[in-house]
Amino acid sequence: MSSTETPDLKKHLAQLLAEALGVVAPEMAAATIELERPKQAQHGDYACNLAMQLAKPLRRSPREIAQALLESLPASRYVARTQIAGAGFINFFLDPSVKRQTVKRILREGDDHGRSTLGQGRKVQVEFVSANPTGPLHVGHGRGAAFGASLANVLEAAGYAVAREYYVNDAGRQMDILALSTWLRYLELNGIDLPFPPNAYQGAYVRAMAREIHEAHGDRYVHPALAVLHQMPSAEAEPEAHLDALIANAKRLLAQDYWYLHDLVLTEQLGDCRHDLLEFGVTFDAWFSEKSLADNGLIERALGLLEQRGHLYQQNGALWFRSTRFGDEKDRVVRRENGAYTYFAADIAYHLNKYERGFDRIINVWGADHHGYVARVKGALDALGLDPDRLTVSLVQFAVLYRGGKKLSMSTRSGEFVTLRELRREVGNDAARFFYVLRKSDQHLDFDLDLAKSQSTDNPVYYIQYAHARICSVLEQWGGDPARLPEADIGALTGAHETALLERLQEYPEVTENAARELSPHLVAYYLKDLAGDLHSYYNAEHFLVPEERLRLARLALIRATQQVLRNGLSLLGVSCPEKM
RNA sequence: GCGCCCUUAGCUCAGUUGGAUAGAGUGUUGGUUUCCGAAGCCAAAGGUCAGUGGUUCGAAUCCACUAGGGCGCGCCA
């Protein structure tokens, strides 16, 4: 092992303990040895609770066992000293040189620092956003986008082969409603006097699409009001039936032209959505069409498999999946009385397809309102003979916007929603990306617009970016060649702030691994806040550009390493790191 | 009514596999700049981890119940 190379210290210490255990209590060799980082510095760099775990089976006191273990512990050049503390903890204090090696390691690994082999190249698919292309993305979708994108980055850094996918709901009633809404606005532009249903899409973007069609095609798609309203259920008494009748009339009157309009509004909205996400730094490897499932016979095939296995039955003219057999609350319809497949049927086919594409792991990022749906999808996988545990559904709670301390209310249909684009324009992409992942995904998010756009100490994004910019500024004033820094003699870094910063830097690979393991990118965000705090404290306590060259280079190497970790972490979250602010 | 999620400092929230004296930001109060970016730093104050019981060497963390909040429960998507 070369002098600049430090082993995985957790594994190293666990190995030492395992050897000691073999001497002290060979019969307990199977015990799992856990090492943790104590919260307090006085408890050392790593602590082990092995002695307390063994107390009961060995019928000896924990401290006595700890003493025996330490007496049999092999010597290691990485361990400065050990102690027994509290109820029987074994605390390890590392040799200071170990911590200093992290600087060299970070500088050597550069942008790759923090990557791990946890995933071992396994294929994982992350499906996220998947919003209906029936209008602009709103701030709720934004959270799914920011979370999913950061999660995918974190998994990739942890050594998974990640595929990012967007499921496009391009079939079904919502698309029909959008096509109808656009057509009705188009008819208005042509002077046809019709009431616009309150449960159709109200947004200005619908009028905009109607205007485009009007300009391009004049009155080509005009039909008289009487024909459009032919045999209409009351809009007041039966609003949904009214809408469905309008759709049926549109399809009948427009014939092939209906599908032209349908595809036009779909393409328009999907393109808008894709562009919006691209500007937000969120990209996908695949856009999977729901419609393609039906077109390629995948739904029939999936249902055929369920049928073969005896999990389907007919009742009241509909086809049912016996999901209660697989832990669901009730059986679910997969093909309606009118012969149409349900959304659920498409989703069974979609998930079968995901499994057949060979992903070792599948992660769905869904809005929390879909949580009732998890059991039936897993049930369907089970019924198909697939392992439901390969699928993880990550539920993302809603985001509520606050401006001036006041909650903003939103509703998609009425058109009173704040779009993701508006949010990005107001607070900027960086603040939006960061604020979205600053909460655990299963927590409600209060998104404070005033805070997100404030360029002040209150704003954690600026706090972190400021730390990065400060480092850039110092390095620029130094004016030396950064390539020299990995060779710096960092033995001079012995101050309290330096030790704290070194320990923080050492944590980073564990943070990214944890974030991947727990599917929790917010851990990275919190880590970066802490790291930036350590840097600011150090900055205010010490001067970096000191006359003595050895100390100066050591300190510059340390902040250069800090800069690198800030950059790597922010990059996982899709946040930029400006050199000047 | 049933199911899932949540409840931690005045406010917004972290808290890893159960681990030692429960942390951060904000707000409040006080201090800090002849010196690399004060968008910063230092300090003080602030807690029945919703409640009760259990599991054990040890519980904010696991289990049960209670209270409060959110979401879901359609031949919608």
C-alpha cells in the first residue's frame, strides 16, 4: 500500500476487531461488527458497540469484554489509540496523518471523488415526473423532477447504471379533454358561440394553441354549434358525462382531423414540458409512450399472462384482476364494460416491460396522492411471477408555495397554478433545485419564495455557493499553479478548524453512499451546508495566504479540496457553483 | 369507517444500523471589519423528541394504543 493511499477505515477497523473477536470469543465469530462515527470528538473517530452486543450471550460485563478485545487487537499504523468508554464502547482515534491523506485523495480523484462501487454496475431505472402532457408543469411536478434527477445522479455516483425515464400518458381521457378544450377555444375564435365547460382545461396555453391552429388552418375544423352540442347531458347536473359527450361529438364530427388535433396538442405540450425540464437541468434517457403499450399489444400480452395464471375473472361485463389475493384491499378492473382497458391495465403492461428490459432495480418516483396505487402494482408483479421487491416506489409529498408568509393555492383544472417555469424565473434554477431537495421526500415541503430568491445569509444556496466563490477568490489571488497543491506537505494542518474541516471532508464518500442507499439526496444538501459552514469558520479564523510557504501550500491544498467536494456535491444536486457572485 | 405517511427549539427542519450530553438554520440578545469577499464569523438563550405503555445494557429511532395533521379508498388518470 502506498503512503498516499488510505484504506476504507471502517473495513480496516472491522477487520482488526474480527481478529480480536476470534481470540476472545471464537464461538461468536459470526457477530456483525458495526462501526459508527460518534457525534462528539471526545469519543474518537470511530466507535464500536461490539462489547455491549456480546455482553448477554457471553454473560460477562461489556467493559470486561471490551478490555479483552483491546488486548487482542492487532496493532495498526492507522490507529493512534483506543479507549473504553461509557457502557462499553470501544473508541478508535486515528493517526492524524490518515485525515490529512484525504486532501491528497480528493485532489487526485477530482470530479470522481465521492463515487463508489456500491451499485456494482447494476442496472437501475428511475422513472420520474411522468406528468400528463395536458399543460405546463407546475411546482408539484418540479419537486418530483428535482428529487428524481438528484436521486438518479446520486445512484449513478454510487456505481449504478442508471436509466432515467418519463412515462408519457399520451392515451386516455385527459388527453381527449385537452384536445377538446383546444378545439372549443378554436371554435370561439371562429365566432362559434359555445359555453366552455368549467371542467375543461382553462389555461391560457389552451387559447394559445387554438390561436395557432386558427392561424394555420383558418376555419377548416369548424362545425356548427348545434352539431357540437348534439345530444348533450346537462353540464350542471352531469358535468363529466357532458364532457364525454362533447369528446364523442368531436371525434365523430372531426373524424381523422380529431387525431390530427389530438397529436398536435400532445406534441406541443410534451415539447414544452421537455424544454422546461431541460432548462431545469433535468434530462431523460427515454420517454415511454403509454399509447405504444396498446399499439404493440403489450397490454393484451400482460393480461394474457395473468389469465394463464388464473388471476383474472369476468364480472358485470368487466374483466377483473384478483388483486386481493396479493394483499390489495379490493379487486381491480383491468378492462371496462365498454371494452376499454383501464389505466391500471396499461401500468401492469408497463411494469412487465420494465422487468423484461432487465433492470435489477426499478424506482418509481410518484406523487404522494398515488400511494394507494402501490399495493395493486406490486400485487400485479407478484401475480406475474416477478419479484415485487425489485420495485421501490418513492412517494414525494406536495410542495406548498409561500409568498409574503401567505400560502398560494393551486388547482390544475381552473388554471390557477404556479408553473415550474414561473418558479424558476422567480427564484432561479439553483435555488429551485436546492430547495426542492432540502426536505426528505416524504415530508411536506413549505417552499418560501421570498427566502429562495433572497441573496442573503438566510438562503442556504447562497451560503454554499459563497463558500465556493470565496475559495476561488483566494486561489486567484494566490495566483500559483493548482497542480502543485497535491504535492503540498499537509503535515502543517493541525489547527482545530483544520481538523474539523478534514474530518468533514473525510465524511463525504460515506454521505454519498448513504444518500444512494437511503434514496435520500437531501443528505447531500445538508452535508454541503455543514461543509460550507466549516469553511466559513476556518476562513474567518485563519489566513491562508501566509508568508511561510509550507503552511500556505498546505492550507491552499485544504481549501482546494473543499472546493472540489463542494463542486461534486452541488453537481449531484444540479446546482451550479459560480466562481464569482 | 378502513389503509398508508407524518408529529423533534417561537418558526422551518436534520438526526445513519437503536448508542454516549438530541443538532442546524431562522428569529431574539450581545460581540466582531487597519488583514485573502462581513452574502461572513463568535457567543448567549431556547426541548416533556405529541401522549401513554412495552421491548433491552441502551429508544427521537422498534412494537401497541391514544390525540392531532396529510393523503388514498372509481369500470378516473
